[in-house]
Amino acid sequence: MKILFCTDGSKISFNALKNFAHWQKEATVDVICVIDWSFLPEEISIEQTNFANSCANVADTILNYAEEEIKTLHMNLGKKIKHCGSAMDSILEQLKGEYYDVVLMGSHGKKGLQKWLGSVSQEIVNSSKNSTYVVKQENKREKILFTTDGTIYSYDVIRDAINQLYITDEKEIYICMVNETPELLFLEGTLDSNWILEIEKQQNIFAAKAIKMAEEILKDNDLKIEESIILSGNPTQKILDFIKEKDIDLIVIGEKKKSRMDKFLTGSLSRRILDNAKSDVYILKEN
């Protein structure tokens, strides 16, 4: 597995490395460090100052520290890459030029004082075709949540995650599916109570089959399931509530291909989870 680890030298970026290392033991990690000077006024000429040299020295220090951390975590170091300039542009350019299975980043969140990786992580998720693993805080790295919507793609996501991650009996595995209530699917008052009850009945039958299929995939890989649950309501909110209730460390979620206009108009479940969950979020993207 080939990883691009993005770091600005912050604690949260190295928490991302530590968290991920507990789920993936055999990754080769390329490290990219970008010292972002895009905030400087255009009037300042970088070439006429010592700023460029200072940035390069800082990047070298961060990359050397990352190298030691990778070795300590028993992962394999690939390339050390440094840039000075726009962090987002540098990372996207690296992703265009070389293939990576996963982009690993920390995120300070929308309210963080340091927004280098906070804003960049969102843009990388939005703009790249790569699967992404995003971390907001160091956690126990014990509890993992798989979601399913009953589609073939959601089962493929579970299979891919099992193949890519190091999951043992020491981990607590949860599965959930959320049925949107008829009130959320249709205009209020357009359905009588019997019709609503019938829809809910069919939803529960479908959800039970979807959960069973997800369980079989995990059991086929000799993995024990802590809990499977069918929830009802708004999918984003119900999943976020479940993550908080169970103190989930990592949620695995898939994202299908969408045009940028579709993303703008409808958003996606994975993005809303990423925005609001405190757990690690592993977004596996459709090829």
C-alpha cells in the first residue's frame, strides 16, 4: 500500500500518522511537507529575501522528524518531498504525477486556529480521485464502524477496507445502516399512515438483508462483530450520534463518483461526516 502523508509539522498531522499506523502495518509512506507562503502579499519578492531558504530549512527539519516517526511506527519510508508555496496546489500536483492508494492528512477542523491542513484536507477530498484518511485527534484506535446502504458498492468498500487495514480480534467492529424515514423522503401529508407503515416495513426488510450481507463479508474474513444496528432518521445525524455514543475511533465510508456540480448541489454523506465527526474518517472512492 502506497501512502502520501501530508504534514506541516503540526501535532495533529503526526497524530494522523500514529493513528493510521495502527490500522495499516505494511504501508510505504511518501512524505510531503509544504511550507505555505501563499499568504504573503504579492509585493514581496521571495527571491530577494532569505525567506525561501528559511522555508527549505524548516521543511527539511520536518521531513527528518517524519522519517524518524515512520521508522518508530514500523512503516516503510518512501520519498521525502518538500515544496514552498501553495500547500493545496503542491499536494494536488504530486497526486497527478504519482499514484497513491491513500492520502493521509490531519485536520484542525473548521474552527481550528491553524488552518493549513484543515482547509487543505477539505480541498484534497473534493478535488482528488484518491481515497483519503483524515484525522482530527489522537484516539484509542480500537473501534471501527462500517456503514452500508445495501448497494454492491458499499459491500466492495467493506471488502477493500478489510484488505487494506490491519483488523484483528482486538478491534471492536460495528456495522450500521440508516433508513430514511418516509417523512424525509416525501412531502408531509402526501401519504396515509398505512402506506407509511408499509414503506417502513419494506425498508426494515431490505436493511436486515444489507446488514446480514455485511456481516457475512466480515465473518468470511474471520472477524468478530461487536454490534450491528439499523437506525432510522437522517443518515448523517444518526451516524454522527452513533459515533459519539460508541466513541468510534474510525469510520469507513465509500464515496461514488460525482461531478463537481453534483457535489456542490447535493453534497455527500462522506463529506458531511468528515465535517462533523471527531473520529478518523477513511473515505474510499469509487474507481
